[in-house]
Amino acid sequence: MARDISKTYKVLGKNGSIFSRRRKPVEALKDVSFVAYSGECIGILGKNGSGKSTLLNIIAGNETASSGLVRVSTEPTLLGVSAALQPKLTGRENAMIGLLAMGLQKDEVSELIEPVIEWAELSDAANRPMETYSSGMKSRLKFSIATAVRREILMVDEALSTGDATFAEKARKRMKTFLDDAGTVFIVSHSASTIQKHCTRVIWLYEGRVIADGNPKRILRSYNLWTKRLSLGNERDAQHVINTALRRYSKPQIFLESEYQTYKNSTS
């Protein structure tokens, strides 16, 4: 659950001072609210700079919101292709480090190393330094590490867009096992096709705000129309799509259990 999440970054000068007069703070997120349920695969959609990755990092606990409230049932697993890997170490060594970092014991890591390497299809490359890997190989390994143990909440940040069609299908099947076990998966992407292939629900972020939340087919149709009009330089009609989405969107009212009775009494 995310309620009224906002995130503002202060813009610093070269010497670390804040440009309070010359530059305005950057509002990455503005009053974002939604509730995620077990068994959902939720796509967080939006162009670059819309606040998608910031939102995921806040939910994962890697960043602190400027205001708002986040509640999760368990610690999420955040998978991002930009996550730090050690280029001088081998794929096998990185797999071991990654699994240990996820809190697994040494005996558990020993049992999972080979399945991780096998799923990532590295074979002999597992003993080569990571710096010799293609972006697709790195992506497969990172995904394999992060999903080696089923988690209740899995968050994928653009990872699927770096692999080929075969990898995307393998990843889809892997994520389905999370959903079948009543897990929740978030996928962050600016690619409508990636969201369409994997997600049962879409949240569209625009300039840090939620402007649509719901059925993927309807939202993706609007998103594709918006991007097409932008690409043609038709900014007025593109803005019309945004305005229409905003009119249709209704921000949810979210209460903690302790708050609901007070709200109920005040409205009765």
C-alpha cells in the first residue's frame, strides 16, 4: 500500500550548496496512492523521468519519501539491471555474492549456484569475468539471482527490456510462479509492449502523478496514442490524451485499520 507518496529532490550546486533561488526543487513524485494485492502483476508505466524507479525504490525501502506512507506485507525484492555487479569477478562469484546479499545461508547458496547459472544459460561463461558479458547475459544472471528464491513481492526495473524474446518468455514463466503462489510482481517500464505481455494491471505515471490505474488494454491504448502524437509533434492533442486520463482517474481513499473506524464515525 502506498498513500500520498511524494518525493522532492533538492538541486545542489557544484560546491554542495542548494540553489534555493536559481533552481526549483525537483518533484519526482506527487501524492501517489494505490493498493496492490496478492496475485497481481502491476506495470508501472511512464516515459523516462516520470518517477517510476523512484517509486519502486521507495517501496523497496532504498529511498525515503518526502511525505506519505508505505506499508508492505514483507520485504520486497528489487531487481534492476543497473544494480551493482562486480565486473572483475566471474558470473559464478557474482551469483554467490548476490545470493548471500539476499540473506541466504552458505549451505543454501551452495545448492542454488548451479540452478542460477543454468537458468541464466551462462554455461562456460560462468567462469569468465562479468566485464566480458553482453548486456543480455548480465540481465539474465541478475534476474536469475533475484528470482532464485520465491519472494512474496518482486519488483523488476526495466530488466525485461534488455533481453531477447526467449529471455522475456522465460522471465514471464518465472514470474508466473510468483503469482501462482499468491505473490505480487511490479514491472517498471516505458515500453507498452513489455507491460502488455506481462501485466494484469497498469499504473500510468506522468510527471510524478498517477493519471491512470486499472485495465491494461484501455490504459495502453491511451498511452500509445499519447506517445504517437508526441512523436508527430502534436503536443496539443497529446495533452488532450493526458487531460482525458486525468478526468477518468479517481484517486483511492486508503485507510489503515486504526483510522477506518474514526472515518466511518465522522461520515455516519
